[in-house]
Amino acid sequence: MRRTAVSAACLAVAATVGLTACGADTGGTGSAKRAAEKKGPFAGMSGGEIADKALKATSGATSLRIKGEVMDEDAGLISMDLAMDTNGECAGSIGLGGQGKMEMIIPGGTVYLKYDEKFLRAQSKGEPAADVQSAVDMLAGRWAKTKATSDGAKETAAFCDLDMVLADFKGVHSAARRGGTTTVDGTPAIRLTESDGKEKYELYVATEGKPYLLRVDTVGKGGTSEPLTFGDYDKPVKTTPPTGDVLDLDKLTG
């Protein structure tokens, strides 16, 4: 397999930290802004201070689930639904717009993967037709397993390391602007906004309990939105290995 799927997933997560990268806050600063926000959640704090607080809380989570979509110039619309923790356990799926989907379960030292036919054909583009068909016949719609340390699984296993995923959330300083309060999946939240070139970002932070990130929307040309939601903080990741017809790739290559 080429690196497209894992690289695309990394891009999807990287899109969430674009909010903290280099946006410009064109609103007021200092006392003028603070005076307008003396009441309600995060009273007296600027949007940037709230965003920094949210990123610090989120980077300290022991587990979380990331779900949503992001547009990539090469892969198209990428969808992802992944739960992961700081022990490297992970479960969920990654889909490439028009190019199929890959499911994964990583309970520890073993990686379980399942590809649909469209994904296999897209990732094998340019290979001999007979080899592509052989891969489809062997793998499509079927769970396969391999050691997390194997060459074919290292990148997937590394991506599911929550410490690595959240590393870019640390030590940043945002210039976000405050917005109004709302709810995200029933959780009270405050909305923050920031821009970076032609793209705009909307960040939703929990106003009750820990100030975790709840959602990040990337608003592109034409007002199209690509939302990523964050949830299931500090909850166990369900990584029950599949049973039945599971192909052992290590035995095939051993």
C-alpha cells in the first residue's frame, strides 16, 4: 500500500491546529476587549486566551475521539472517525472521497485492518491488473492482522499514538476572537473565530467541566465548512479484536 491513507489522516488532524498557527485577530485588544466580556463563561478572557486554555486541556487528555471531514488537494474529501488513547490503542475508520474506506483496530501490539474493494483498487493504481485483482480477492471486506512493528503497520500504529497526535497542540498562542455561546452535541460551548489567509476557522470550547475542544470548523471558499468534532474524552477505547475469518499477514510473508 502507498502512504496515501495514513498521510491523509495526518493532514486531517493537522487541519485542526491551523486555528492556532498564524491567524490574525483584527478586533480590539487589551482592556477594550476584556471590558466587553466581564460576564458569562471565561469572563475577562480574550478569545486567544480561551483557545490556549482549550488546547492545553485537550493535549492533557488520556483518550479522545476525532470525527469529521477535511478537504485535501490530492485525496479530495477525507472522512475520519477514530478513537485513540495515550497507550497506542485505536479504533475507527478513514475514508478517502471516492476512493474507499479503511477500518482499523489496534488493541496493543497487533494492528487489525479491513479495506473495501474501492480503497484497494485506488491504493494499487498503476500496479499490474493481475496483482490488483489478487489483492482485492484476498483482502477486500476481510479483517487482516499484522504486528504493530511490521513495515506495513508502523505508520498506522504511530498515527494512533495520541501523544503524537496532540503534540502540535502544545506551546501555541492563538489570536482567536470571542463569539457567542452555543451547544455542541448537547454540551454548552463558546465559539471562537480566527482566519489564516483565505480560510477561516471556528473553534468550539466546552464551558462546563474541563475546557476541552469540542469542534473545529474549517470554512473555505464559498462558505463550505469541514467540521471535525472531538469527544469521548478520557473514556476507554473499545478495541475488541475481530473474530472469525482474520487473515494473518505475518504468516503469509514469513
